[in-house]
Amino acid sequence: MSVEVSNLDHLGLMAGIIDEIGIEKTINQLLGTQSPEKLTGGQVVTGMLLNGMGLVSSPLYLFSMKI
């Protein structure tokens, strides 16, 4: 049996809470989705929450998104 250990700090905890609360699903239901979207509104809000909690080392505006 092989076990791999990774240090997630509070990233795993926050992501798990966001999933359990259902924030992404609720936002997607309220906003709806359109076919050309690459990211849903719920995914964007989840990314903003995790970034705001300091879980990503770079501000969101520094990430490239190809449309």
C-alpha cells in the first residue's frame, strides 16, 4: 500500500467548505449559464473567494485567460 501526503494548508479546508455550502451551484442557478462561457459565474466567485483568503499567491488580474 502506497500513501502520498501533501500539505494543503487551509486550501483544502476552504475549498471543502465552499463545496459543502454549495456556493458555486447556487450562483450558477441564479445566473444561469450560456454556451460560449468557459467559466461559470460560480467558478469565478469561488476563485475570488479563495484568492481573497490569500490561498493564491498572485492577484487574479495577473492570471491569463484565453477566450
